[in-house]
Amino acid sequence: MELIHYLILSMLLFLVGAVGFIIKKNIISVFLCLELMLNAVNLSFIAFSRHLNQVHGQIFVFFVMVVAAAEAAVGLAITIVLYRNRNTLNVDDADTMKW
Amino acid sequence: METIFFYLFGGIALLAAINVVAQKKVFYSAISLIICLCAVAALYLLLESPFIAAVQIIVYAGAIMVLFLFVIMLLDPFSAAILQDKKKYLPYLAAILGGMALALFYPLLKSYNPALTPRNPDAIGGGTASLQQLGQALFSEYLVPFEVTSILILIAIIGVVVLAKRQPQK
């Protein structure tokens, strides 16, 4: 398969994730869409890594995964604290910092 | 053969991704995302990156998604207050933005010429990166970032404990 096929698939996955990020109400769903976008970017990293025959892409994916793990842990902790304090998981209700 | 597997696993990944967005209940969204991550791991195997595929299954589909499922089951994501729509225009906005992004990619795809970006034939050992080459690059060229990630994870652990142990303010 050519590089472009993987890039198109990666683009579509990213697009689905981005659309979900906008329309989802539940903060956990928003997180899931975020993971989807990170995953799409990882796919294009790996596709380029094979296309250029270099390890750098794979190492970047490794770092992206580490950051995603840290981000998921911290984000979910914030979600739990939000639920304790506000008793809601709706992103539209957590708008104190908006004003 | 590669073409069949690419379309098979690519299709599974895309359908599962759409299901993540389309699903109303967040628990099913998470299960669907696990399927998507596993299909993408299969694509990593097709792209000759078995180590990343294994890490994807173990860390992503294993550890991170289990964390998500724990939190989903701990909280109450099916309550009516969460599913209530407050901004009705958001799906239309998302459709417009998605269509615009697709329209942006169309000229890019039309002008694509594979002859301009040939596959690099001479590289590390003439083939794709083996696990040994990956490890050597990680512990020589990328040693400092690798050590920094351990500090990042330490910060994340401390942050999570501090956040989750805090008592609700009365």
C-alpha cells in the first residue's frame, strides 16, 4: 500500500475525532475523541516511518503514547473532581472560566 | 494481501471511530474505541512496526482504556443531565467544519504524485527498523527526552493523587 492510503485513513480518523470533540456533551466522550485524534496522528507517524525507513517516527509515537497516558490520568482525575464538586459531566455546565 | 488487510482493518477502525461519536452511551463509546485501537494496532503490524503495535495493545487498549472504563463505571454517565443538549447548533457547526476540512484536502489529494515522494530505499540496515534499532535510537539519540518522560509520568502520578484525594469544599 502507498503512503497516501494510510494518510487518507489517518485524516478521516482525525476528522471523525475532531467532529466528535465538537458535538459531544459528555466530558468523558470528549476525552475519548481526543484519544481518537492522537491515534490518527500516530498512524500517520508510523506510515511516514516506514515510507522513509527511519525509526524516528516510531520513537515519536512512543512519546505520544506516554503523553497520552499522562494526559488521560490527569484528565480523568479532573473529571472525578468536577463530578464531586458540580455533580455533572456535561461540558456546557463547566463554564466558570469562560467569563 | 496487504491491500485486503489494509481495507479490512482500515474499515474496522473507521467504522469503530464513527461509532465512538455516534453512540449515545459513553460506555459503548469506550468499547468501540478499544476496537478502533486494536484495528489500528493491526495496521501498525502491516506497517512493519511490531513493537509499536504491541505497545498500542498493552498500553492504549489495555491500561488507558481500562482507566477510562473504571472512571465511567465510577461516575454516573447515563444520567439525564449529561445527555441533555444545551447547544443545538453544534452538530451543524461540526458538519460545516468537517466539510470544509474535507474540501481542503481535495486539492491536496488531486495534486499528489507518488513519483515525487519515493520510498526511501537506503536506510537503517536497508529494511524497516527492528526492535534493536529502535532501542538503540531510544537510548542514545533520544536519551534525554526518554528520561524527561519519566519525570512527566512522575508529575502526572503526583498530580492525580493530589487531585483525587482532595476533599470536596463545603
